[in-house]
Amino acid sequence: MVQFLKMLLASCLGLFLALVLISLIGMGVIAGLVQSQQPKHHVEANSVLHLTFDDAIPEQTNNIEMQTFDLKNEKVLGLTDIVKALETAAKDDNIKGVFMEVDQLTAGFATSSILRDALADFRSQGKFVLTYSKYYTQGAYYVSSVADQIYINPLGLLDFRGFAAQVPFMKDMLDKVGVKMQVYYAGKFKSATEPYRRNDMSPENRLQLREFLDEAYTLYLEDVAASRQLPLAELRRLADGYLGADPEDALRHKLVDKIGYRDEALADLRGRLGLKEDDKIKMVSLGQYFTAKPPKVNLKIKDKIAVIYAEGSIVDGKGDIGMIGDEKYIKVIEKIAKDDKVKAVVLRVNSPGGSAMSSENIWRALTRLKEEGKPLVVSMGDYAASGGYYIACVADSILAEPNTLTGSIGVFSVLPSLDKLFNDKLGVHFDTVKTGRFATGFSPFYDHSPEEARYLQKRTDQMYETFLKRVSEGRGKSRDEVNEIAQGRVWTGRKAMELGLVDKLGSLDDAIATAAHMAKISEYRPVEYPAVKEPIQQLLEDLLGEEEESTIRKSAIRKEMGEWYPYYAYLQELSASKGMQARVPFIWRF
């Protein structure tokens, strides 16, 4: 009886604690919902827009993993909405200028260029942009260079040194542990498998990286030279000798305007705003400003242009947030195809590729959408490479940023053999009985037989030919013409236009205007797809959904790793990938 009472008491206590926990979570959720319904932030006169870019910048607002258990869970503005907020602020008499504090900008080259242009447009309205940082990475400096006043901390650093690609090669390590990576690829520049089969870059990979980096670096220097009014050759000399790293050197060479502490930069701000020394500066974050001044949408306009954001890796199935899952995107495309109010479609691609099968499935859905008579225009962001180009090539017109990374038309697959690891290192041996030569199903416990290897290479070559056919049909070129510029090679958007892989250079707004022209409509409203959940909805799904553990773990890793998270995610995606991959062979940060 005593034991029974103990168990009963323990059960009641456990139930009570669970109810308390659920209540606390519920109260937090309700508080978040109430907060979301509170009046919008008021933008006072003589305010300053405060930019920090602490989070990675997605294309579409909230299309990124949120921090679980962060009950504030504010919106993470996407690039499109950031640009809209800056356009609105430029015309807002209450906003006098921008104060930007960016150390490490987690954004690609094209994204950074778009931000930079938006800040330049803001300045053109007679408003100031002032930046301060302790440590300027090249990306942060690129965006900051458009400012009319650049501050650097007296003990800070300006990391202005040029572009480089460093590729780790693991063949010797894998040989030592007894793991053999059996690789199959099509395209002599498709270098994603080189780290598993070589100890250095192939001549082809070295050539493509050299030409791509040279082209991208020239674009970077041209922009900085124009904003800082410095000769391009002088910037090359400074970067080559790392001559502008120290604050005093950066000032002497006119890379920055002032050496000072944050309080001195704030004093400068007060002077520009006509404030006294002890007056508080009215700073408004981008998120607060966007909430206070959201874009106006005229719902009376019936004709719509669908803007589909395809950002992240292309994966099989539904995919997580910030990924392009073929199941989810096919449903979105099919829904748009049936919507008579949608007169044209813009596909905004910011993807390094991924699953070849999923790329084909999305390509098929887009082909059927075009058969419904809806013009399809592609707008490219940081990446539209490999699988990203696969889903783009079907478009009626393709626009890219000059510094978009595109091309990489090629495929590969990697399957490990653990034969030596088990046999020689662990002393584990496998034997088999089979009814046919392929019955073991490409087992990881044995090296592929010559027949198996021939079959897998044949499949890879067939997939490559399919890829060439898709590009050939989409771009109006012969198979051989496409093959000449394919082979897995990457190009900048500017070079891709010269080669005929892209029609013209332009922004997302340019792509929307092109789509409207093709649809012969003058009055329309853009509508974004797929629908992205509000932060509070994502929080509820994280807490109650089946994927809670995975979401919490990824959220924690992302927060801990910061700017290095994309590299971790890339390796995780590679290790989890199935089947053939149409994926760019590296992540490029500058």
C-alpha cells in the first residue's frame, strides 16, 4: 500500500508539473500573440534608421529558422522587404538618416550589392548614411563604402585583402581510415567530388575559380572605387599589400573617413540631427520601421503577378524552412497555374542546387505552368547554379545580377565504400549470397564491381544529357553549344549574359516589370509565394510538432556558429543527400 501511495503521489506530482509547464508555455504564447496585436511602433520626428544585420538575410521575410524559445520572435526581414523599407524611409520626413553598425555581414555578393544600391538611393534623397564598426569584413566594408561617413574603432581592423578560394582535400585522410569515396560525375569542371578523389585542385577547377574570382573581384573593386572616389588600380595595390588593415593606414589611404569610438560616432549623429550633447537619439530598427510603415497593397487590383521565392538547397520531399522541397513547390506552382487572377509568374532563384530528381520535378511543374499561358520570368540572386539553373532555364526570360554565381551545369553522385575500414581497421567481415550480380544494391560494405561502376557512371552521364537537353530547349541552343559552356563550370551573371545563359542584367523589380510587359498588363499587384508563417506560428509548431528536436537543435547550432553556419549546413546537406546531385561545388563568401 505504501508503495502504491508513493507511485500515486509521484504521478500526481508529474501531472501537476506538466500542467504548470504547459501553462507557462501557453502564457508565453498568448503574450506573444497579444504583443503582435499591439499598436504599431510610432516613428517620431528627427529619427534615425538603425541597421545592424545581425541575422542572415533571407530573400523572403521569415524564410529562415527562428530561434526557438525566443518569445519575442521578431520578424527577420527578407531582402525584398529591407529594400522596400529603405525606399519608404527615403521619402519619410521623420527619418533623417541611417546609422549602420555592421561587423560581419552574413550575405552573398548579390544580396550585398542590392543593399548597397538601396543605401545609395536613400542617400540620393539628401539623407545621410553613417557607419561605425570595430571590424569591417570585406562584405561589411563593401556595403558600408557607399556611406558618406565611415568610422572605424581606433583598435579596429579593415579586412581589405582581395578574394580567395581555399578548398580542403580529404583523400589521404579517407585512405588512412579505410573509407573509399566512389565518385561519378559529368562535366570536367564539376569539382564537387575532387576533395574525395584528389589532394589538390584539378587544372580545370583552378582555371574556373581563377576566372570567376577575378571577374567578381573586379565588380567589387569597381563599386568601391566609385563610392570612395579612388582609382581602381590603387584599390588593387592596397588590397594586394594589405595596406589598409590598420585604422591609421585605412584613414591615410582614404578607405575610411574617421577613426573614433562609438560614442564619437554618436556625437557626430547628434550634430547632424541638431541635438544637444545629452539628448537621446531616436533610433528605429528596420523591423520596427517596417512594422510601422508596411508596404501599401491595393487589394482592389485584381490582376496579380506571382513572385515565387526559391531559396536554399533543392531537396526531396517537403523540405525545411529556407529549403526548396519539390513536394511543397510543386503544390505552390500548381495552385498558381490554376489561379486565373495570376497573369504572370516571377521565379526568384537564390539556390546552389541540390537534388537532381527534385530539380527535374520542379522543372516539370514550371513547364506545365507555362502551358497554361502564363509568362515565366526568372530573377537570380546570389546563386542560381546547377539545380538552381536547372529550374531557371525553362523561363521565357532570365535576369541576373552582375555578381550572381550561376551555371555549374553538371551532375555528380558519391557513394562510400567502408570495405577497408571494416576489414582492416575494425576486423568486421561481410559475406553474402545473392541471386544476381546487382542484388546487394550498391552496398557500402563492398567496393563497386566494374559492372556496377559502369552502370552508375552511365546513369550520371544520362542525367547530364537530360540537363543539357533542358538548357538547350529553354535557351534555344544546340546540345553542343550548351555543352561547350556547361561541363559544370560556374560563371558570374555578367559573363553568363555574354554566353547566352542569361538574357539581361537586372533586379527583381526589373523582372516583375518584364513579366507584366509579357502579360500585357499595366495595373497589377505582386503576391509572394510560398506563404511563410509568422514567428509565433513557427514557435508553436516547433513546440508541438514532430520535428521539435531537430528544429531546436538546428536553431541552437545556428545561433552558436553564426556566420559559419552555412558551411556546417552545406556539409550536413551533402551527407544527407540521396541520389544524383546538381549542386554547386562550394559556398562562396567574401
